[in-house]
Amino acid sequence: MKMSTFKAAGKLSLLALTLLVAALLLVGCGGEEKKEAAEKAEPAAPSKVTLKLAMDADPVSLDPHVQLSGGMLQYAHMVFDPLVRYDKDMNFVPRLAESWERIDDLTMRFHLRKGVKFHSGNDFTAEDVAFTLDRLKKSDDFKGLFEPFVGAVVVDANTVDLVTKKPYGLVLNMATYVFPMDKKFYTGTDDKGKEKDLIIKTDYSFANENESGTGPFVVTSREQGVKTVFTRFADYWNKDTGNVEEIVLSPIKNDATRTAALMSGDVDFVMPVPPQDLDRIKSTEGLSLVTMSGSRIITFQLNQKRNPAFADAKVRLAMAYAYDNQGVVEKIMNGFATAAGQMSPKGYAGHKETLTPRYDLEKAKALMAESGYPDGFEATMIAPNNRYVNDEKISEAFVSMMSKIGIKISLKTMPKAQYWDQFDAMAADIQMIGWHSDTEDSGNFYEFLSMCRNAETGYGQYNSGNYCNAKVDELTLAAQTETDPAKRAADLQEVEQIQYDEAGYIPLHWQNLSWASKSNMNTEAIVNVMNFPYFGDLVIK
């Protein structure tokens, strides 16, 4: 009886277990179905919109005032914001300044955008503009640019006056170079006991390694010469802008390697495009090429103090006649440049039609024979190998051409990260420099490249040839305040004529501009003749 009872209980237990397992299976199946349905109903999180950018070099610092160069200004437009900037048609458009008006002959008032945050979280105010202009006037590179200014006067938290020493017609042009820095962030001492606002070119400074701008991107990681990562600033004031959330900048010095990276899809955007690759990229499906004529003059400067031969005007003229501008444009630049005989490109007030390239090898030899160095001489030369299009090849061609008139040149090329320190030190007799006018005006060329070097004012800061002509200085300064356009143009053109007659430097060509990208982005809309792409406005579809 007991046995029978056990068997019955066992059967009941087995039945219960079977029913339980079946129920669990049904529940499990239902759970899986619900899970699958939920997965179908919930879309996957969108991937981050990242731009893989390749330039020929990366920024030399995080301090926008440490160097006046195209590369640093490209960086400034990513991490900081100017008071105003140019649009594609070279009109002034509001940025951190919403509006402006002239108060008197010496004062321009700017009404600042409210609710703007720095990357640190600090509020942007007029105090930051005043702090920034004061710092610009202390920068070795920028002080010459801002020499006409007395400074900035704070009217209230959202209003600031820029005041000049004399009537000055280029205040708005200069406002495109005022990228307000965070006064609170850069004030005080760092953990090394150094002032945070120090401007130091070649050594450690707080500003060289830390940033707090108002721009669309924050620098989140940086390995100089290898990779810099920019991340979209969540509190950026302009919400009606591009959709790029991250930029990974990789410097690729070699032209062929940079093009190959774009062709293979390793990067999405490259600048500049080597002239020899323009047609190849243009004909490749899925890629977009944008080009435009440029106004950056490429030159060689001849240091008259370092090498006495260059103090001889006939030697300098001989070198100008020995350089085949058009030949270099055709053979090395593949026609993607304009041979130059002066600094000012066509359309600038200082441009003079009669000042054309003057290649004539026989005349060059005759001038050398008449000079104090008929048997030639030796000279040293430095040039970058990743700053200007084909800079190294152009330099090698120059060395070869000068050898035909008895000048034996020892050339050393280097990446721009090392080059500018050497340039500033005037480490060689001949040095290469290109210049795009900061004001889109002829006067800026002369203020930095032609005027006598003056450490106090900053004029002649990039005149490594130590060329000095008092008349050039007089005319350049007169043009700053001349209100008659015809008289001003005459002054500027006289400067060009003097330099041409004395061969104060060797003009090479005006460099054209080029950018290439994948075709799924609005590349043409963000590039400009200044070569400062507005990556904050880039849209990737």
C-alpha cells in the first residue's frame, strides 16, 4: 500500500515537473520574442560623426598668439571664435560681435553676443576682449599687426570699444584676428609657478599646452606631430552649424602619402592637394576637389647682415634675373600657381602691372660680373619641407639656378615645426617665407616683410633678410591713415617699385589653393581664399 502510494506520488511529481518545464519554455520563448520585438522597435544609437582630416602639418602650439601663421589661424578658427570673420565673398559677418558702429574717427564699438561660454565654463564678456587685445600687443608676432591700436576699452559686460592711435580704415579687418581668450582661465600661475598668460615660442608655457576658447571644438588629446583630436563643444553658442562631432587631425608631410590616404579612405579630407594629383582626384568617383586662385606670395629673403654679398644690390638683382619663375610654375607647380614679380597680387591696391617676373640668365651673369663678387660666393639656406606646396622642390630648383651665376648654396630643409624657430633665429643667409595678407591689403605685406626690423613696434618681424629702406617705411605708414584711395594706391605701388628696383627679396609665385574630400560633405561652402576652412560649419551627409 505504501509502495502504491509512492508510485502515484512519483507519477504526480513527474507530471508536475513536465508541466513546469513546458511552462518555462513557453515563458522563455515569449521573452525571446519580446526581446526581438523590442530590438526591432528601438533603433541602434547613431554613430559619432567623425572627420578624419589630414594636413601637411599640425598646429605648433595651443596658444593662438605664439605664431602668426596660416596653420595657427586655421587652428584658431576651430577652437576659438573671432569678433567678426569673412564670408566666402569676403564680406564681414558677425561672430562673437553681433554688431558694430563707429563712434568717432578713433573708436569702433562692438556689441558682443550674450550667453557665450568658454570651454572652461566661464562666461564670455568684454573683459576677455580687452585681455586678448592687450596680449596681442605683447606678442612678438602680432604686435606689428596691432601697432595702430591703443587698446580695448570695456563699456559694459557686453560692449567694448577698439581704439586706434590715428584714424585707421582697417579696424574690421583686424577684428577678424581678435579671437577672445578666457581671461579667468589664463590669469594667475600654473602648477609650475609660471604666469598662465606668458607667450613663449620654444619652451613650456601654460597656454602652449592648454586652451579655453569659445569655438566649436575642444582639444581633447594632442600628440605633437602625430595626432590631435578635437571634440564638438557641447555648449557652443551657434546651434545652426555643422554636424561634425569629432575631428581627428593627422599631419601627413609627404604629398604622395597624403593623397594615397584619401584615395584609400583612410582619411576623409586633405589639404593641400599636390598639383600633380589634382586631375587624378578630380576624376575619381566619390571624391570632391575644390581649387581657387590664391594671394599668398612665396619668396626667398636674402640676409644682408649675415652675408655681406647680399648687401650688394647688383648681386640681389642678378639672383632675381637668374630665377625662372614661370619655369618653376610650369614644371614643379604643374601650372597651379601664378608667377610673381612683386608682393601684391592683381586686385590689391599696391599691384603694379609693369612689375613682372624678369628671368634673363645672360643679364644675371652680366650683373654678377659688375658686382663686387664676380667670381661668386657661398651661402647657406633653409626652407620648410611641409609648409608650402612643393617648398622643398622649389628650394632645390633655386639652388640649381643660382649655381649658374656662381653662387654655391648649401640647402637644409626641415618640417615646419622645427623651421620657424630657425627662421626667427635667422639661422641661414637665405630663408623661404610665404605670406598671405592678414588684412587682404598690400600694406600688410610691407609691414611684416619689408619694413626695417623693429622689436619694439613689431614691424619687420618676418623680414629675415634685414632689408631696410626708410622710404619704404615712410610710405607704408602713410598708407595706414591715407583716406584718398588713389593717393593710398600710389604710395603702396611706389613701395613695390622700390623693392623691385633694389631686389629687396626674390619673389617666386602666388600659391593657388586646393582642398579634397569625400563627396558627401559641403566642402566648397566652408573653404575660402584665406585658406581658413570653417570646419565648425562642415556637414557630412
